[in-house]
Amino acid sequence: MKNNIELAMQRAQGYWFVDGLSEILSGIILALLGTVFFFRAQVQNAGQVFSASNAKDTILILGLSLGMATVVWLKQKITYRRTGYVEPRLENFGARLQKYWKVIALIAGVPFVLILLMLVFPWARAGLFYGMTWIPAAIGFGFGIFMFVQAKQTGLKRFRILCYLDFTLTVMLVLLAGLHNLNHALPAQLFAGPLSGPMPAELAQAMQTNMDYASWLIAILCAGLGLSRLVSGIFTLARYLQANPPVEAGDE
Amino acid sequence: MSNDLRSLTDVDRLLHEPSRAVIVAILAAVESADFVFLQRETGLTKGNLSAHLTKLEEAGYIKIEKTFRGKYPLTLCKLTETGREAFAAYRKKLSQFVEQTK
């Protein structure tokens, strides 16, 4: 059980999320990304795929920069006038590196090991083929872990609920990817040959099918993540506005 | 008096007051916080909070900056390095005391 001092510290750390604005922003960005991936899964020609890729990058860059600036501006207009101003404490780069070096090493190391395995073992090459459909589930799992850490740091119940929803979505994506891979199995000898030389047409076609399906799964993932964050954010904002009337100037 | 209990006698008296301990705990978790936020979180009256903040400022534990955000007055409070170290030592001492008296 946490004592009063720890609870006070936890509440202060979670103050950035008190109004639900950052969840609404992430919900909008994820919903837009979901729409782009939905479009990407529908199209076939290279030009449209390129447009979808550009749209995704634009949403990410503009969403994170302009969206963040908008959240800060809204906080000045809404939150700081009602419940006060708090500047979050950010650790410096060195401290963060010291704290998260194992995670960074893991993230950097996994692709390296996978590439090495694929160069050496044919079965690992088959893993790459099927791996594409697992990527959305891996991203969903990453979101779940992120929400778990956030929930632990801030003690916010709604973050715990979002964490459970993210993991539920991940399980659903794992099942969908597994079913797809079972229905689209290819002869093992296609993966046994040397890495050089042209790719067999059958394999190229199957890879395209897998990429399209992975786009579908990412669209489902982004829609699910975005919707849950939008609902949570809007509900939190409504409750916050209702419970906290603005403080008049000169009140302090 | 046993050694376990004696360890609590040299605790920082300035921080060993519930309201001030909570104020410093809040400030330890953030970069800075304003008067409105501290008042809401601690549930203290303006006068009480002001008195506690003054004591902490006099001890060099916090820094108070009075400024304006548009037409709104803004009283920003920030924990100093001395305050951070004192709070860490205070928490350590309390934890030790709790452990020793279990």
C-alpha cells in the first residue's frame, strides 16, 4: 500500500493526463493512421502505395509537432486556469540512457539477431515471410507495455483499462495473423534456396498478399487504439470540466 | 530509548510536518508547480500554504518566483538541490525507521 507522500508524488507525475487532452490527441493521430492503413490495404498500384506512405509520414510529423503545440495551448486555456500549472520533470539524456539501456539494447538487438538468423537458416527466412503479419500484434504488445508503465507511474485507473484493452487487441491480432498464415501456407522448399537470384513469382505474390493483410491488421490496430484513447480522453475531459470551474484572476 | 527509536529524533524537523512533507513531495515529482496546484493538492488555505512555503523558502529548500501568465498572477515554486537532497535523506530515514520497528 502506498503512503501519502508516494500518492502525492504519483498524482503530481500524472497531472499532465488529468484533462484527457493528450489522449484525445493520440486518439486522433491513431485514428488517422488507421484510415491511411485501411486505404493502403485497398490499393494495389505503386503510386497509391507511395501516397499512403507519404500520408502516414505527414500525419506522424504534423500530428506530433502541431498536435503537441495545440495540446499545450489548450492546457493554458483550459487546465492551468482551473487546477493550476505544473511543469513536468524530465530526466536528462544521460539519466534516461542509464535507466533504459537494457530496453534500448533489446530493441536494437532483436532486428540484428533476426537478420543474422535469416542469412544463416532457411527456416528463419520463412519466418520473415510470415513475420510481416505478426508485426501489428508486436506493435500492439508494445503499446500495451507502454500503457502498463504509464499506469504504474501515474496510478491512473483508466490507463490500466487502456493497457488491458491494448493486450486484448493484441491477442485478437495474433489470432487473425495465425489464421491468415494457416490459410496461406507455402511449400517449404521455396525458402530453402540461396538468397541470391530472382524471387519466385509465387513467393513474390504471396509476400504482396501478406503485406496487404498486415496493412489491414495495422488499420484494425490503429482504429482500436485510437478509438479507445478518444473515448477515454473525451470522457476524462468532460468529467474534468464539470468538476473544475475556472479559477478567477487574482485568486492566489 | 532504543537505537531504533533514537534514529527518528534527528530527522529533519522542517520536513517532519505533514503539510510541508506533502508540498515537498509534490515538488520533488515535478520541475515546478504553481500556488493554485499546490493549494488544490494539499487542501490547505491560502494563508497556511503561504506560511509553509515561506518557511521552506527561508530554509533554502524551495525557490519561489512570482510572475504573470497573461493577466493571471502566477506563483511558481521549485525545489532546490538542497531541498531535493533533504527530502531524499528524510525519506531514507523514515523508511529505515519503519523497517527497524517492524
